[in-house]
Amino acid sequence: MSDVVVEMPTPKVVERGGWEQNGWPFAVLAFLLAVLGVVVFILGAGAGNGWIVGLGILVFIVAVIVAAGLTAVSPGRARVLQLLGQYAGTVRTTGLRWVIPIATRREVSTRIRNHETAVAKVNDTDGNPTEIAAVVVWQVEDTAQAMFEVDDFVEFVSIQTETAVRHIANSYPYDVHPDGGVLSLRDSTDEITEKLSAEIGARVQAAGVRVIESRITHLAYAPEIAQAMLRRQQAGAVVAARQRIVEGAVGMVELALDRLSEHQVVELDEERKATMVSNLMVVLCGDRDAQPVVNTGSLYQ
């Protein structure tokens, strides 16, 4: 089966570092300016000088503007800067940082996340209804693409993961085919999960998301055909067991005849060999213990 290539639009923005500075000096500066502005305002009001009062207000406004540029970045999170409608970079450095005060800052989590799909009923490639669910481990790799390429990257990952799970379930049979050579959902777990991870990764790459791992957590026939498929599997197991039993019994009969002939225990003609083979096959292949019958006559009675 040929792999389906998922074509997504080329991202228009790529993450880059935003202009930032250590925030502590600016925090101290904002505090000093605020204190200075209050002191100047009080002195000007006491002296009745409007210019000094205005200067105090202006200094206090500058302190507020400086303080507005302070932003705290927690570990495992980033701040996406947007200045006058344009992407202005991403701040990933943790701690208290200072950026352009008029820039908007949107917080994006860069921590590793899990998403588990609900159990979905999907027809496999043979048309058999199956139930399947999967879990995907993912992480935001490009914050700019996550914020500007899709409306909601969390919902986008959820929908694309479910789409990929359904597509994988539709592309392969639940159980291995008798002729072999075809991957199956039940028996080719490693190959199927690898293809699932690759497809999910291709679908969410445009949103700046990296898929770390994906696994199928639930796989079963739908309830309406589960009993029939169980009987089919049981029948296949019985046939396989019977085949092994017959192969072993034939070998044991052959060994018995060779040993009797080798040690010259008894001379058997073709009819006696056929009778002995028949008796041994009944004993060895029967599903119940054989009941011995003592023959007091000849071998032909």
C-alpha cells in the first residue's frame, strides 16, 4: 500500500527571537521614577507651581510606561510578541523580562502534552467495523506558527489526530490476511504506530507542533461482529492446533514403523501396517483418551 502524503499550506511565519532585556533594572527604574513623580507632584502642589505638578505627573506616567514593558516568563512557557499587528518575535528566556511596552504578549505553553482520542468506530480495509483509539504525545515547537497559522492549535491537533487515526484504520485490515504480506492493525503494532506518528506529524506540522510519540490504546472489533470474529479466530486456532497434532502424529507413526522394522520386532505386511497406522492415528489424534480393546484372536479379526 502506498503512503499517502498529507499536503499542508506552507507556513507564512517562522519563530524568531524577540527583542528583550533583563527586566530587573527596568523594574527598579520604574519604581524610582514612580517615587520621584509622586515626590515632585507633592512638592509642586505644596508650592502651588503648576509646572512642577505637571512634571511630577509626567514622570509618573513614564514610570507606568516602563513598568508596562515588564513581563514574567515561566519555565515551559513562551511569550509571543505582536507589535501593531505584526509578529515581533518570541521570548523564551525565563524570568522577569522587559519588552516594548506597547507590544501585546500572548502566552504559549511549550510543555509536553498528551492527547487521547475517543473510541471511534471505523471500517477497516476489509469493511469490518472496528473500534480504535490512540494517544499522541506532542509539543509546540514553533510558537509563531502555533499562534498565527491556525485559530486554535490545541483543537487543531485534536481534530487532525482523530483524522489520522481513522485514515490508518481504513487503510489496513484488523487481522492478518491468509496470504500474508500485508500489515494488520493487530499484528503489526510497531509498523502501524510508526505510520500513525508520521501521518499525524505531517498533518500538524503547519501548526508548529512536533509529534513525539503515538500509540494505539484501544483496538477491537465492533460489538455487532465481535462474537462472529471470535468464533472465526477460535476456528482458526483449532485448525492450526489440529494441523500440528496431525504433523506430530504422522512423525510418531513413521518413527514407530521404522523402529519395529529396524529391531525386527515383528514382520508386518502392508495390510498390518495399514491397520497399525490407523490405530495409532486414532489414538494420537483423538481429542479424548482412547479405550484399549484386547484382541484375543488374530490380527485380522
